[in-house]
Amino acid sequence: MDSPQPKSKKRPRPQLTLGATLALGLLISAFSGALDPYFLDVLTSMGIAVILAVSLNLVTGFTGQFSLGHAGFMSVGAYISAGITTALFAGNPLGNSAFAQSGFFLGSLLLGGLGAAFAGLCVGIPSLRLKGDYLALVTLGFGEIIRVVFQNIEPIGGALGLNGIPPYTSVFWVITWAALTVFVIHSLVHSTYGRGFVATHDDEIAAEAIGLDTTRYKIVAFVVGAFFAGVAGGLYAHFRLSIVPTGFDFTKSIEIVLMVILGGMGNTIGVILAAVLLTLLPEVLRPIAAYRMVLYSLLLIVLMVSRPRGLFNLNWAALLLHLKKRTTETLTKRGAAK
């Protein structure tokens, strides 16, 4: 795996980015009635994909642990969150109150995230001592076990899935959680833990030799990634309004892994762009429905062969600095010419 992108000396200000993103979410929510519902649906799907991809990037990109069970954590969050809201608001007069809806929805998302984080802890403690293909197999097995378990629990619909989920997910909720995910993971990566993540990724044996508890760093990354995957699952459930266990199978995990690989492992901006691209691509190809999935697969193969380190694996800080420098030089020359 490639090492994460080196940090620029001039770090970006995540607080400003978070504030701007939340403001954008409020603005879109305010005018959502005037916007095309299809556009809002695609935007919501993009936001959920960003949460999933950025959270997996913490585990796979920064810490170097190849996980194939992210859809399993997503399903835990989806079923817990949807189960809570469906049970609470079934014939409950509080369900008509916007304030109650927001409060209980937020609570259900947090509980779904915590449930997924606990599942991540239970899987992580015994399995993160493993490396490489063995870890991938364990996480793949976890995802399949969770799917089979949900298929056999009748109170939540069994194989038929859970229906009648309240439609609480909006663009504002998704953009807010996407911004929080990026903010928290960016802050974590640029903290003391971040240095431990990168050391574990680059050379785990050397990191252990200098006294780093690499298992602890891997578990922290795994639990945080699972938490946000669970939140994404809750948002997804209240967006689709019905969920089935087969919707969180191995294919879904591979889809999330592709976003991380295509964006460049350890490259947050690249992973965000890849999540947006892979959400848009099936929609762009929708007019040729008969060949859509074939073309989608071929495009992915071409991209992976031509850009094995990721389509967006760039040093974004250096690129922005270069563009700023060129713009300043151009403006200075124009001013001198006048």
C-alpha cells in the first residue's frame, strides 16, 4: 500500500471548512423546495458515500489495515437507528413534532454509530493482531455473519428487511455529518494518534521496536471508522425508507474500498472526489441502462490500470500553493503592465 500523503507545513484550517460546509448545508436546505428532487437525492447519496469512504480511509489509507467489513458496520448502524425510530414513532403523536423528530433522529444516529463502534471493538481486539490478507478475511467474515444474523431476526423483518422507516434524512443532515466526519478524522490524523497511524502504516515492526503500541492505534482507527460507518448506515436507512440485509453484502464493502483506492489511500480530498465520482457515474450512465454496469466496470478497470496509485492521489496542499503563486504572479504582471 502507498504511504499517506506527506503533511504540508502550512496546514489547512478544518474549522473554517466545517463552518463553510455547514453553511452550505443550511443554504441548500433553505432552498430545497425549489430544487429538483432528483438532484437532492443524488446529493444525499454523495454525502453518505463520502462518510463511508472517508471513514474507511482512516483504517485502510492511514493505518494500513485492509478491511472488507465496512458494509457490516454500516448495516449495524442502519438497523439500530431505523429500529429505534420505527418503534418510537409508530402511532406516537410526538412523531408530528419537527423538534421531536430531529432530537430522536439524532439520538438514533448516535446510538447506531455507537453500536457499530462496539461491533468494531469486538472485531478489532482479536483480529487486529493479524496482518494483510488474514485481517481482510476476518473482516469479510464479520460482514457476512452480520448479514446472516439480520436475515434471521424476525422482529426486524428477517430476510424481507425493515420497512416503514420514517423519512428523516435530509440534505442538511447528510452534509452536516459528512463535514463532521471529515473534520474529526482530519483532526485525529493531525494529532499524536495520527503520527502513530502513519508509523503503523509505514512499518509496523519498526513502530513496535520504538515502543509504539500499534494494536492500540489500529483499534482506535477501527472503532472510529466503524462509528461513522454506522452513522452513514442510519442516514441511508432513513433516506431509502426500507433496508434489507442483502443491501449490505460483500459488494457494498467492495464499492467503498474502490472509493478509497481510486481516490488514493491516505488522501482525504482524493477519497472525497472519488466518492462523488463513483456516485455520479452510474447516474450519468443511466440512459444506457442495458449496458450501464458493463461500462461502469470497464471504466473502473481502465482507471485502476492507468492510475494504480489512485486517480486523485495528488499533493493537494502543494497544488493549491502553486496555483495561488501563479495567480499572484499573473495579477502582479497585469498591474505592472497598466
